[in-house]
Amino acid sequence: MKYENALQRAIKVRLERAMELAELFGLFIIGIGTVAAMGTLIWHMVQSDGVTLTDLLLMFLYLEVFAMVGQYLKAGQLPVRFPLYIAMVSIARDLILRAGSNSELHLLASSGAIVLIALGVLMIRYGQARYPSNPEERRAEDAK
């Protein structure tokens, strides 16, 4: 019985380590890809002798990806807000890119999607402030 538990723990530790390495490798690949994409964008902006709003929004998206990777490396978890921010900027970028060909329905739907995502972010932030998941934060909030 003791031998089985020790074996199970050893296997579990090795699998957890393998998963951590796979996550780090994935984050490394994402970081390298983001650097390459940002470098390509910067090269394009230098070659075209101009910067457009869509270029800036795309650069902002790349920075948000970097922030997500950094947050994951620091905390070991990823807040849901980061992908929501990226979604809002992506929708705004799409609206700008299609400025001349957007139908009224597409504009309304895209704007509504941004508002809904923003409301979702507000709800998440409120929930995190009101009901923190960290036990120390909860105790400090109860002491007030």
C-alpha cells in the first residue's frame, strides 16, 4: 500500500513537472511569435513612412499578449480580463479596417459587442473587489 502511494506521488510529480515545462514552452513560443509579428509590423511602418490607427491598435494587441504572458509567468494564472481586453481592441480594429464597407447592422452589432464585453469586465472587476478569492484579502476585507 505504501509503495503504491509513493509510486502515485512520484508519477504525479513528474506529470506536473512535464505540464509546467509544456506551459513554459508554449509561453516561449507565444512570446517569440509576438516579437516576430511586432517586428514585422514595425518594419512595415518604417517602409511605408507612416503609422495608421490600425497599426497602433495592432501594436496594442501585441502588448496585451505580452502582458498576458508576463502575468501568467508572475502569478501562474491568467485573469479572464486580459482576453476580454484583447477582444474589445480586436473588434475596434475590425471596425476601423472596414470603415468604408461597414453596414449599419455590422456597426451596431460590433458596438454592442464591445459594450457587452466592457460590462462583463466591470462585473468581473466588481466581483473580484467584493468577493476576493485570496484568503488573506478576504480576511482583511472582513476585518474592516
